[in-house]
Amino acid sequence: MTINLLTSLVKNNSILLNQKASTWQEAIEISCKPLIAKKLISQTYVDAIITSTTENGPYYILAPFLAMPHAEAGKGVFQDCFSLVVFDKPFYFEGDSRPVQILITLGATSSDIHTSIALPQIVAAFENTANIEKIIKAKNKEEIISLLEQVDFSKYLKS
């Protein structure tokens, strides 16, 4: 079964808006909460993301205001999943000047899911950078779902 960004967000109720975080670590914890609540990932995975970020920097910042936190596939991940969390204001990772306000956290059971299925969907959703601004300004989950329903995810996915 391949993971679908929109289906995962809706089925797992893992879209959070207007979240408050005083540190990037807290932001990561918040972005993982809905996935832990649904027993899709464990705290082990959250800790792995934070450790990996501390050691390697925020290598998963994809664009201004957008990052896709994740750690090594499989460690503490029970099912492929996504969360999409929008923070009330941008935050920064230590030693990095790029603002981040949306976290799309990925839990992948294999590295293949990460590279060939998850990342292409994120690219498709956000290649139009106006979508980043629209998501930041969204008043409710339905606005985000509606926006993602309009994205052609197929063009980057290998059939």
C-alpha cells in the first residue's frame, strides 16, 4: 500500500493549525503528537528526529517556511503516515536563518517510501510556493484539505 499525503492527513486527523512552539524541538514534538495519538509512530521516532537534527542540522527544510522532519525509516514507525502542522509564527533551527512555519512530519516504514512516494508528493504540493502562504493563512483544516485536493500528485510519482 502506498501512502497518500491527503488520505493520511484526513484519515489520521493529523492537521493542526495555529500551534505555538518556543523551540524547534517543541515544534517537532507537537508535529508528532497526532501520529503518536493514532499509534502510527512512537516517542522513539520523535527522539530520533530530534537527535538527527541536532547532529546533522535541519536537512529537511524544503523551502522558506516549509520543512519535512523525519528520521531513519522504520525506527519507531508502525505505519507510513504524515502530519501537517502550522505554527502561529515562524521559528528557526539553531544555526539556520531560514524561517519555518509548516512542518509536514513523515513517518516512513522504509527508505523507499520516503524517496519515491512521500517526497514527490510534497514537491507536487508545494512547487507552487503560493500554496505555502495559503496553508499558513488557512483558517481551518478544510481549507488545507481543499487546497491539497487540487494538487496533481501523479506527475512526480512513478506509476
